Amino acid sequence: MSVYAQKQGEMPVIERQIDIATADGATTTFIVHPDRDGPFPVIVFLMDAPAIREELRDMARRFASSGYYVMLPNLYYRAGEMELGPIDFTPDSPWRTKMFDLMNGVGIAMVMTDIDGMLAFADTDPAANAKLVGTVGYCMSGRFAVCAAGHRPDRVKATASIYGVRLVTETDNSPHLIAKSSPAEFYFACAERDHYAPQEMVDQLVKELAGANGEVEQYPGTDHGFAFPQRPVYNKLAAEQHWERVLALFRRNLR
């Protein structure tokens, strides 16, 4: 366990990486939260398809420095994988093929049991207030973050999907249906150019969520992945706007 201050003026945080029991085994989870004055509302931060990496841990630290108990679980533990190494999206690269295989092996029901494991652990930690929970997911996990509000409506009060995929489907557990019926507040951030979340899906999401407790916002001039500092498509202005939106969402609902 270590104490870490990300930037001058931000509160110091405590971080550790531990294995947390789930219905299917145990997932290695990065936990970070302020070093004093808890307990803190819980944020379950769900990884994107390229898996756990220091870039995501830094983002978890930023959430924590705003006053939250943040849990970043490895969603690929069932396949025995965690960190996949340097990102390589060139066509037909072995890294890219492996990433898509792993991504396609993770489903909504699996991640809901993982979230149960996260919350069960948080219930035992005096630094966490697991009665107030927010979820945030990027890329493949945007839908998982949303569905968590339907799975645990007693706990999850706010959820954010950042360039999430498969948000409108024909299944009974389609994320857009969860968002229409859940009392939680939702925020959907979408890129302008996104092969994985095309404009038709965004338009349908806006139509389906009319009158629901949430917002769909499309970021002009952005590409899928714009919030990640290590991506070539990183857009600093849009990334900072997404931070402001998501942290405001959590302040409204978790304080």
C-alpha cells in the first residue's frame, strides 16, 4: 500500500492492488482512495478493451483525488490475462487479434457478477461507502457501466458511458432499456467519428432516451478513444470536458 499525490493541490491517495473474489474466481483489482476523512462513495471504473495499464491506473487516481473510493477490476481474469503490453492497432497485428478475442469473451452477465464481488468487498472496507456507487466504463465497458444500474439499483446512483459500444441492441438487457427504466442518472459521451459506435447508434440512443434521466452528448471533432492521453486520437479539450461532465454527475448523485 502506498500514498500517492498526483498533482500539487490534489489530495493524497492510498493505492493497492489485490485479488477480489467473484463467482467465477478472483479478479486482480486496483483500489485507490483519499488517505483520510472517509468513508468515500465508490466508483467502479471498468476498463476498455486494451486491458489494464498504467494509463487507466492514472485515471483511477484522478477520480480518487476528487474524493472517491475507486475500484478498477481486471475483466479478463477468466482468460488468465491482465496486461496486454503496448497497444498496437495495426491491422492483423497479434496484439489486436488477441484483444478482440478477449473482448468478445466478456459479456454483461459476467461483469454483473464481478460488480457484485466488488461491492461485497467494499462493504468490508471502512474506507468505502458502498451504499453510494457510481460506475464508469469506456469503449467495451460503457454498456457494462450502464447495466450495473439495472443490476444493482439499490446501490448504483449514477453511471457514465464514454464512447460505449452496443448501447442499443435487440436484447432484453440492452443498455438503452436499462437507462430508460432506472432511477439512476446517466451520461453518455460519444465521439463524432466512431467506427465502433456509429452515428446511427448515437441517433437511436438520443431518440430512445428522450425524457429519461440522463444526457447523450456528442463531442465534435473527436474519434473513438479521445479521452485516453496515450492514444494518437487523444483530444485534450474533449478529454477535460468529459472529466468535468463525469465528475459533476458523480457530485450530484454520490454526495
